[in-house]
Amino acid sequence: MMDDRLKRLKENMDNTILNTLDFREENKSKVRKVIYNSKKIKR
């Protein structure tokens, strides 16, 4: 349940951030997200 809430919060934050960035920044954000998710899984 806590994981769901954190995931939803992260998605909301990502959406807010992505909405304010141009396409190139969006691509960088996707790369960061992949890196972030892979670090999270290793923990």
C-alpha cells in the first residue's frame, strides 16, 4: 500500500515536471527515471 502511494506521488511529480519541459528535457527525464528505477530495485 505504501509502495502504491509512493509510486502515484512519483508519477504525479513526473507528470508535473514533464509538463513544464520541452521534448529534449523530457527525454533526459526518461533516462533519469530508468536510472532511478534501477537503483530503487537494487536496494
